[in-house]
Amino acid sequence: MTRDQNRRLWEVDVARGVAIIMVVVYHLAWDLNAFGGWDINLRSGFWHYFQRVTASTFILLVGLSLTLSYRRAGHPARKMYRHHLRRGLKFFALGMVIIGVTWLLLRQGYVQFGILHFIGVAIMIAYPFLGLRFINLGLGLILLIAGQYIDEISVPAGWLVWLGLPPAGYYAVDYFPLVPWFGLVLIGIFLGNWLYGDQPLVRLPDLSHLAPVAFLSRLGRHTLSIYLFHQPVLLILLAASGMIDIGILG
């Protein structure tokens, strides 16, 4: 990387910032549909593709960011893997909290293997791939294609939900199995190594001093906190404005 390795890349933080805004917008629409009686079609059309683009952007950035931290660290392999293991376990543990919260509030459709579980597992298993380029691109495309076929397969029990093999009729409000989504992490790693490798293709001027860039970058540096707390804040604000009936949550 030609830029100071200790500096954050503003364009990556901005991309995260835009993605977390998209998450909040989508969940606002979801809350209005689920709890406010608004007729918003989230399963097809604009909102379906909006959600897919949002999730795909976040997951690509997970892979890309892993390559950046890997290149910046300069730690021995064992120490670096321990860092990834701890970080992955943190995300997975937060995902377990989400299981409990959604089960208490929703029961039907509660989260079993959502985005936080997925990111946690992806961080833990991605380490062997962090130095690879085109192999990651190929494996990523294979997983994405496999996801189109595995989606049509159902199994009697739910113990393979994490892999992408749910039982018939399975539904969860947040579901990101390893197949196909880990394919996007691998493609993100490929992009990180390709764009920001030893001979980086990206040579952007420093725009971090611009107010919109600084604002989005700040959001991008706090995406986990925003993700964890935006839904309670949205529900409180919507209930206070009378746009939803908070009592339906009970």
C-alpha cells in the first residue's frame, strides 16, 4: 500500500457509512410495514433489491477490510489469527444476543443465523485466504453459483441452517448462511488485495477534510454500534410519533 499504512482509507469508511445508512433506511421501511400497517412490499421489487445491494456491500467490505488489517498488522501469523479469532467470536456472541432478543419479541421468524453470526464465522475462517487473489475470486463465484442451487434444497432438521440448508418452510427475519454469502467475503478479499496490494490500483486524492466525506467516514467507523442500536431508536421514535403501535411487539 502506497499510502501511510497507519491511516484509514477514507473511501472504505465512506462506503461503510453509506451502507449503514441504507441499513437504517431499509429497517425503517421494515418497521413501518411490520408494526405500522404500511403496505410496503419488501419481498420483491425495489425494496428486495435494495436490501440485497445493502447486504452485499457490507459483506464485500468485510472481506476487503480483512485484507487491509492483515496488510497493516505486520504481526506473526499466530498472533494475527488470534486477533481474527477474538474479533470473530465477538461478532458471533453479539449474534447470540440477537437470537434471544428476536425470540422474545417476535417468536415466529426469530434470528437463528443472521448477519452478525455470519460475519463472526466469516472472520474466523477467512484467515487462510487473506493472501490470495484470483483463487478467492474463483471460489467466491463458485459459492455464489452454488447458492442458487442449494437454495432449492431443504433438509428435515434445522442443524444445517448455518450452511444454507434450512428445513422446508424455514423463515427468519435475518438469515445469512455461509453458502452463498461467504463467496462475497472471498470476492471482497480479492478486491482488497487487487485494489490495495503491493501495486495498488486505487490512487484517490485525500478528500477526508470535506464535510460530507468526514460525516460518512465517521459513520463508517462506528457501523457495529449503529447496527446494534438503530432498531431500538427507530422503534422508540416511530412509537413516539404514533406511526407504529409499540404494543404489537409484546
